[in-house]
Amino acid sequence: QVQLVESGGGLVQAGGSLRLSCTASGIIFSINYMGWYRQAPGKQRELVAGILSGGSTNYADSVKGRFTISRDNAKNTVTLQMNSLKPEDTAVYYCNVIANLRGNYWGQGTQVTVSS
């Protein structure tokens, strides 16, 4: 079993920055993918950014140029640096990890609120 612990959410004014982190622990042989999703009230959960074990990344069009995802393989940690935040970025952000080839794990979610 793999556990995910997220940190770094909070309240920030528009134009500000936040940094989210997620660390995986437990029985881990390999982590194939690490990513961040978000879900705003009344909306479906959507992909924000993801990173493969080799370092390839993908981003939602709405966050390109503002958000940066990175990972530390030695620490099983993924980080999302969010700059130039907008009110529409307000959501609960969830860490997602695919580990041990087939295991799909989710964090508990962390609230990000951007005030205008």
C-alpha cells in the first residue's frame, strides 16, 4: 500500500504564488507517474500537470507558463510551483501517483483559494 501526504495549500491573492508538495511512502518498488489534479465546486476533476519517471511533463493549457511540476525520485516527492495565480485556479488540489506499475493512488486533497 502507498500513502500520499500533501502540503502547501492556502489562501493567496491574485498574482501570488503557492507551492504544493506530495510525498509518497509505503511499499514502493517504482513510481511511474506523479501528477496534480484539481476540482472546483460544481466541476469535474481535471488534470493540472503530470510528470513521468523520466522527467517528461504535461500541463493543462490553462496553467502553461505559470505552473511548474517537478519531482525528486530519491524522496518520492512531487512539487507543483504555482505562480501568477488567478481566482479561477481556486480548487481542491489532489496528488496522484501511479506506483508499482498498476497502483493508482490519490492524496486527501489540499485547498487552494485565490482571492481577487
